Amino acid sequence: MKSTVSSVRILLALGWGLVCVLTVAAPLLLARGEPGALPLYWGFSFFCHQLPGRSFTLAGLPLAACHRCVGIYLGLFAGIVAPVPGFSGSPRARRRWLLAALLPALIDTALARAGLWSGAHWSRTGSGVFLGYMISTLLMRALAESAARRPLEGECP
């Protein structure tokens, strides 16, 4: 069971690490005129609005994801690599944690839309990191619990 969770953790960490690298690789490839850049931007466009004014730049070009999405990707990666130790609680408590993780992003977005706050890049990125970190911590906890409940291959339930 533990080896299954460890294997999944490694695969998830590699996957999210690759997502983070590809986000940064897109403008570098585009700056060099490489044809692989456009499919990267296109792929990320399904998950992100990619507004240039709300994206970090590299080589004078925007990353393939906006500030908040980059933060979420980094947070997902960090939460898989270094989750909150001993994070437990009832499923109800975990749902509350998830709602609490959503609040900074929701407040930042609402204040910006209302014209009361500019929604600086650091607030968008920070709220994304916090959200992604909490999601991945909750995901890893759920994965560990699911693996603990499932009978081993060949055993009767």
C-alpha cells in the first residue's frame, strides 16, 4: 500500500514538475522560433486565459500560464513533494480547509473585478500557490486513505 502511494506521489511530482517546466519553456522556445512553442501555448489555453498583462514574462514573452495558474501549478508540485505533515481530520474538516484555500483567490478576484484592488502579480501568484498546495495535500491524503482501504491483489475484501 505504502509503495503504491509512494509510486503515485513520484509520478504526480514528475507530472506537475513537467507542467511547471513547460510553462517556462514556451516563451523560450518561441523566442528561438521553435515550432514546439505554439502547441504549448495552445495546450495551456484550455486551462488559463493567458492574458499577457497578467503573466510573467521571460525573454520578453509571456509564460504559457498567468500568475495565478503558475502559482497553482507550483503549489500542486510543492504539496506533492512536501505535503503538510500529519494533515488529517474528518472529510468535513478537509472540505473546510479546501474552502479556506479558495478564499484568498476568490477575494483577490472579487476585489479586482469590483475595481477596489489592482490584483497585483504577487497576490495572484500567492493565492494560487496556497490553493494548489492545499489541493495537493488533500489529494495525497485521500490517495493514502484510499490505498489503505483497498485490499491487496489476491485478497478477499
